[in-house]
Amino acid sequence: MSHPFLSEDLQIRPERPMLALVLGNTMLSTVPGVSGAGPTPEKTLLTPNLDAELVTTGAITSVAARPNTPTGCPTPASITRSMVELTGLCPVIINAGLAHTPTVPCLDVYGSPGGDPRTEDAVPEAAALFERGEMVGRLLAQYSDFLMLGECVPGGTTTALCVLRALGYDASVSSAFAKNPLGLKDTICREALARIDATGARGPLAILRAAGDPMMPVAAGIASTYTGDILFAGGTQMLAVAAVLKALGKRVPHLATTVYVRDDPSAGFVRSVADVGTAAYYVDPNFAEIGHVGLARYCIGEVKEGMGAGGALTLAYLMGHEPEEISRKVFDFVRKYS
């Protein structure tokens, strides 16, 4: 490839790497127009389960579903799964709060789906979930020296927007849609922030309680106690977790995501990363030239990232796999569903 695969060489070569993915739901994904992570708003609640099934087993068998968007764009979970096959890693799935029972083995912190922050506290158990995340972080540190930590929360860019702005950042966020529904997200965020002001929620965990989703306190807890090297796999949702950790006075991990998040003009991701005071590394899998029409849709802004895809691509590279080998593996895997 003539273009750089990774924006910067991290100079990390993990000996015992681990990929972990925190799953959750927010009822905001059922608001029409908020999330593109499912064929209908209601079915977005099932997406993390199906993604976990695909990443863990290589296929979706629990329901009749194909891992593509209605336009034929492969789900990011397809990319993550291809890297699981390439590297031989066994992904750790963490249930932070799902609406549907997972179909694959997972670590369960016994959370509940996030509520609508416009009308209620979204994550009443945020403090408890943070503490349970701390327990998971200590556990994962016993078995690895490097953690790539990602997420799957449909509608989570909207909760990320609420949390970032409640923490004082003039942030925007990305979207799975090619056309980011910024107006709808801004309206939801204004209503959520008004409720936060009315209830007097202060401090990062109180803000998560009021307007976050269950993934956020769990991921923050994991990162706060994990003792090895750690990267966040993802874009604006994991950036919100980084901002929470900064507000808590904890170590703030760097992020690994795709160039498609970086290049989204509606997200302002590079500026927000700088505002939070962390760093991001951007992977370019060359989907424009890979020869797959569905993957090429990433280049026009569809999907962009999810289920730790950018981090999984980055981790495969850090483990010594060549860019051409990585892109060929993605192509070969998604071609089965074309």
C-alpha cells in the first residue's frame, strides 16, 4: 500500500494482548432517526448481541440476519471478526446492560439498558457499574499485558454527546449514518442537559447516571484499574469515556479508530480529542481500493466504526501482520456475505 496504514507507529509490541468489547443498550437508539445500527429503531436493541455472536463465532445463527446494512455495507463486527481470525485472539465480551440475553459467553456486570436521559436518570447504577468495571479491569490485567478495549452501544454517540457537553466540552459526535442527524442529537442533548441542570447533577459519575449509557461506567472502571498498556478502540463513544476518566483524575488512554471517523466533518473528532487532552491513532484499511462495493461505502461516511473495528485492525498491525495481509483478510471474510 502506498498510503500509511496507521497514522503513527505506537512502538508497542504486546506479548499477551487482549481484545475486550463492552456491550450495552440505550433506549435512545429506539428513537426514530437516532441510530443507523439496525434495520429498524426497535431492532437496534438486538445489534450488540448479533455483533458479539459474529465476532465470537464467525456467524450469526440465532436469528435470520445478515451482517450488512440495508445498503450492503458490512457491519464493523465483520471487520473485527476478520481480525480475530487473523490474530487467533479470543475476544472477551462484557455485558454492561443489554436488553436481550447474550447468545455467547460473556462477563456480566449485571447492568440494565440505559434509559432516556430527557425524562429519567439514564444509568441509575452508574457508581456500582464503575466499581464492577474496576473488578473486571483487575481480572483482565491478570491475563494480559495489553488491552484493546472497545464497545457496541447503538445510539451511543448521542449519549456520548450528552456526557461530553455535560462535562463542559463544546463537542460534536459521529454517526453510523452517512448523513449525521445532528439536529435530532442536539435537540435530545439540550433536553437532557436541561434536566441535569434542574436536578443538580455534578461530577462525572453523577453525569453518567443522568445522561450516559451502561457501557460508559463499566469501560471507565476497567480502564482505571487495568495495569498494562491500554488503548480505547473506537471514536466519539470511547472519547466520552476518556473524558470521564480525566474528570475522575484517572489515567486517560489514547484511542485507536478509523480514518472514517477522523474525516467526518460533522464530528470534529480531532479537535475534541485535543480538548480532552488525549491522543488518537487512525487506521486506514484502504477500503476505497479493496475491491468490495460495500466496504467502499465506509469511504463516503457510512458506518465508519463500531464493535472495536478500528482497534482490532490496529491490534493486528501491532501484532506483526502486514497491511496487505490485514486488508485481504477483511475482504475475504466480508465477501462471504456479499
